[in-house]
Amino acid sequence: MPLRKSRIEWAAAGFLAFTALSLVSAWFNVQAVRWSYQDQRLRVRWEDLKKNEQSLDRRLHESLSLDRLDRTARERFHLQVPSPDQIVLVPEKGETTE
């Protein structure tokens, strides 16, 4: 009889080990799928952010173009190029005026 009990104990232990390994394997598979979905979401978000950055860079360069700045200064703020008699040079600190 002791031999039979030993076989049953080994079979039960093997079954428990198999069950534990199966559960761990299933958990790892579920985690891998979750990480895969998260990775995909992050990649899509990254692409959206890159497109947004490119759009903002384009708008910044358009806003800072000299033609646009000149046009805006003239139309919106009614600025004009000063005449030579309106230009006053301010000496820097320590510089003497002649």
C-alpha cells in the first residue's frame, strides 16, 4: 500500500505542478497581449504627436517668415520703415559719441 500512496502523491504533485505552470503560462500570454495592445496605442499616439509637431513647426516657420512679419507689421500695426532722419543711434555703455 505505501507504494500506491506514493504514486498517487507523485501524480497529484505532477498535476499541481502542471496546473501551476499552465496558469503562469496563461498569465504571461495575457500580459504579452496587453503589452502588445499598449505598444500599439503608444505607437499611434507617437505618430499623432509627430504629425502635430510637424504641423506646429510649419505654422511657426510661416509665422516667422519675413514677408509675413512685414505684411503684418504694415497691415495690422500700421508700421512703416523709418526715414533716415527718424533713426537715432544710442551709444552703448562706455562708448563716446562724436
